Amino acid sequence: MQTNIQAKINNLHGAINDANASLNRAKNMLKELEGLVKGGSSSSQPSENFSNVPGVYGVFMGDHMVTETGEKILVPENYSSKSALVYGDKLKEIDENGEKKFKQIERVKRLRTDGVLAKKENKWCVVTSDSSYRVLDTSVTHFGLSEGDLCVVLVPSENKFAPFAAIEGNSNIEVKPVET
């Protein structure tokens, strides 16, 4: 009886994760379409304009930003994960009421692909048909993923072999083990 209840709980967790992934995909598609309607492109500027706010510009490199002077600044994983930052996105670090914050200035064009979550040298990665990408621990936790789960990731369309990918959600496809 206890096993049956646990199985139902696990199924509900899976259904909730699938629903969250679908919502995140829908939100991202909506943002892209809204950018096209406003005359932008899929690599359009985010709606807020921070160009007049003093700060430090840089390029997102998966877990940190590299500034124009070559300085590396760690980007909080929760912001990277929540914003689905992709390798190559342009960021700006600003001071907002005495607190350092990052703002996305420009998005690179994204490619959506499926992959399998794995551990490689004790770090999370997603293995796709094209490559293997490091992903953030926070994203894995946020989506409730486990090793072997299928998930949807975003990679820069102009740099498919970037070392990092952003997890967009878990995939609805169920992988069954191959019997040998």
C-alpha cells in the first residue's frame, strides 16, 4: 500500500514538473513572438532598457560574466536559471540601492534541443545528439530532475558547441531502459 501511494506521489511530482516545463516553454515562445511583433527578433533586447544606467557590461559564459576588460564576475545561479540565460547573452551588472544586480541586455538566438541529464566529473551536464553541455545545479534542483531524466535545453544557435546550456524544463518523453 505504501509503495502504491509513493508511486502516485512520484507521478504527481512528474506531472507538476511537466506542467512547469510546458509553461516555461510557452512563456519563452510568447516572449519571442512579442519581440517579433514589436519589430525585434528572437535575439531582441529585453523590454526594460538599462543602457542609461551606470554599470559593467559583459558576456555570459555559463556561470559567470566576462567584462569588456576581461574580468570574470560570478553570476548568481538562481538569476541565471530563472532567466534561462544562454551562453553568449549580454549582461550588465548594476548597483540597485547598494545591491549588485545583473540585467540581461541582449539575448543570443536560441536553439531548443532535448538531452539526457548526467553527471560528468561530479558536475551536471546534459548530453544531446550534438554535444554535451554543463548545466547549473540550481536548474537541476528547480526542475526536480534526476540523473537519466530527459530535459529540454537552450543553446546558442550560432555556437551549438558552447560548453554550457540552460535547462528550459523536463521533457515529456519517457525513456525506457533497453533490455540486454
